[in-house]
Amino acid sequence: MSPLTTPEMEVTPGLNYLPADLIWRMSVEQYHAMINSGALTEEDAVELLQGWIVKKMPKKPKHTVVTRLLFDLLTHLLPPGWFVNMQEPITTTDSEPEPDLTVVLGSPRDYFVRHPRPEEVALVVEVADTTLPQDRTLKKRLYAAAAIPVYWLVNLPDNQIEVYSQPFVGILGADYGQRHTFGLNDHLPVTIAEVTTGTIAVAELLP
């Protein structure tokens, strides 16, 4: 495990891969209205990120397998009163991302009329190959701004898992104050609501 602790971690300003002007930004309420009207359907591979409707990238086989393996491993390590969602939305003040995995408070039946909110989420996970730059910048800042306690970035190109914790909002925006990197020889601790419930061998997930 390679730790990096930076309470004032630098935030890279700007979203260089998104247009800066002349684009109409959308609220969560407007996004929901488009879904309710049928203008957006489940077949539209998009998500709302900080007011932008962003196209979701197609998934490669490795992405699919790692996501499924991690779902199964996490499910067996959760304390009572929590469950794992796979590729389902969470609703923040300005976004509705669909993380690959989310550890959510309660049971699925609690969310018939709305998606989970950040305060009901203990952990978000993104499995990244082609989306690695976005998941390290836009997604990370989005989850930090929502004060989600822990963010796992499963970095497929480098065969490692980056764990971000201690969200904060600074002069340059939101980010996480602590990062730890776990390689193939490491065991990844599963911490839910500040309680570590077990570990996952990284080699069990990554080829």
C-alpha cells in the first residue's frame, strides 16, 4: 500500500474536457422532468454531472467482470442496515451520477420514490479504464462536494485501487484530503460509517 496524506490536496482548476460557455446547464429538477416526460429513457446512456448531461462510455469486458466481482465481495462484508447498488443513480444538489457501485443506507425498498442522497451513501466506486481522467477529476470533485465519505477508483490501466477519503471544500473547490493506493499485493479495507468490516485482496479483483 502506498499512502499519500494531503489535508490541503491541490484541486486542478477547470474542467478541460467540458465546454466552458455557450452551453445550457441543467438542474436536477429539469433533468428529472426530462426523464418523467420520456425525453430521456433508460436506453439513453447519459448521466447528469454538475449540471452537464454527459454521455456514459461503453463498458469493456474487464470493467464488467471487476464490477461484478466487487459487488459480490462487498455484499458479504457490509454491516446490517446497508446494501450495495450497482450502476444506479444517487441525487446530489446539482448532479445525478450513476456510480458503478454504491453502498447505501437502509434497504432497496426505502427508495421507491427517490434515489439515495449523499448523506445515505457510505462509499462510491468507479471502475475506470477509458474514463480514468474524468473519474480522477470531475467525478472525484463531485463526490467530495457531496461529502461522500469514501471514494474508490478502480484503476484498470495501472492495476491498482485508489481510495480517497476526508472530503473538503477549499478555495479551489472540492476534493478529498487523503489518498491511499492499493496494488496487487495489498488488502483493501472496507470501511462503512467509520467502521472497518473486513478487507478485500486486490488480487481477487484485478487480473
